[in-house]
Amino acid sequence: MAKPKGLGLEYAAQFDDASVVAAYEARPPYPESLVALILEATGVPSPRILDLGCGTGELTRRLAASAGSIVAVDRSPRMVAAAKASVNGCHPNIAWIVGDADNAPIAGPFDLAIAAESFHWFDWPATCARIGQVVPSQRLLIVEGREEIGTPWADALAELIAKHSTNREFEPYDLVDELVSRGLFTVSDRQRLGPEPFTQSVEDYIRSIHSRNGFSLDRMSVDSARAFDTSVRAMVMSHARPRLTLQVETRTTRGTVQPPG
């Protein structure tokens, strides 16, 4: 069964673009409640955690002091380099690895695998098989979201995104439903964390969008990027006091992988 359109490797490759990596710091941070939930989900003190698709390593770096060890994997060399250079990136509990989730040189056992806003880019059967090999409990926690709740410009922004995104194949999907329907994942718990307030400048809000798939400044035309930024700025400026306050919700799903075959 093919993945939904718009999730191919050519789109995942955007996350190694220098502009996307630079914009990542403008994303809203994950809530403290998520850090606590991950540690609780391991079921053991000083857990060994596998972070797949770690990006700039926000969760890995925040978990490091409470974990026994963390192996953090991302296919983007630029993301991993940024993670290492960030606050707590040199913590002795962290091992950073550049590689794909399904075949990176990792050695278990781990108490839990996590994938924060990343699993949709993976080879799903191969990654579930790999998790099954290195996580004896087969436990996986999927993090989605950092979604803005109740923003009055949401519909207008969605229209702009559809107009300017370089990912012209994207189609809506539900990641967990896709995994379950393929027999790759069994859900044990779903939670919504927040919404929690997050305040940032209008310019940082625009930068955060350029950290998303389809909005790499390395791939957008100059005219499209300028038009998009100008439209978003005009759309949200009246809501800034003088900064924007967003209500951000994070979705989590806990369960076990069901390796194919």
C-alpha cells in the first residue's frame, strides 16, 4: 500500500536545507508535560531512549539529564550538526547519529522509541521492523502537533499555504490511522497536551513556517517567498500586541509496533 502523496523522499530532503535548519529555532517548544510523559512511558528509571528523526534535538537535549542514555537519529547532517551545537547538545548521555530511521547503526536494547513530528517521513514497514529489533517492548511514542488552536487567521493561512507550498502533491492524512490500517501499530493511549500559550514576534512566526515542508526558502522562488511573507505579515499584524500569542496543542499516541512479516 503506497503512502499518501507528498511524503516522498524528495520532500523529506527539504529538512536538510540550510534555510529550514536555521528556521527551526522559531518553532514553538514542546511542553514540559511532554517531557514528563515520555519519561513515564519508558516505565523504568534512567531509561534508554531512541529518538528517531530528532531534528535539532530539542526533546533529546531536554530529556538527557533524566535518561540513562539517548541515541538520537536524523538523516540530515545539518540538523544533527545544529543539535550538537545547541544548548545541552554535548551532554554525555547523548549519542548523535546521522542516518535513516530504518537502517542507522544503532544498538539496543532501548526502553522506548520516540518520533516527534517525523514518523510520516520514514519507510513505515522498515522502521517498525527496526524498532522491533532494538526495543524489546516494541513501545513507540509518536508526537504530532504543535498545532495552533483558535487562531483567527487559520483559514486564510491554509489558503496561502495551498497556493505557495512547493509540495504540490500533498494530500491530507492521519498518520496513526495509516499505521494502524497497515497492521504496523497498535494504539494503547492518545492524549492532547495543552493548549499552552506561546508568544513570539511576527517575524519569528513567519520564520517558523519556513521550517515546514514545502516552505524551504532554498526551494521557493524569490517572488513566491516574498508574496507569502507579505501576506502572512498583513494577516497577523493586527493580532500582535506587539507580539503574537499562540495557543499550541501537542498530540501524542502511545502504542506498540507490529513488525511486518
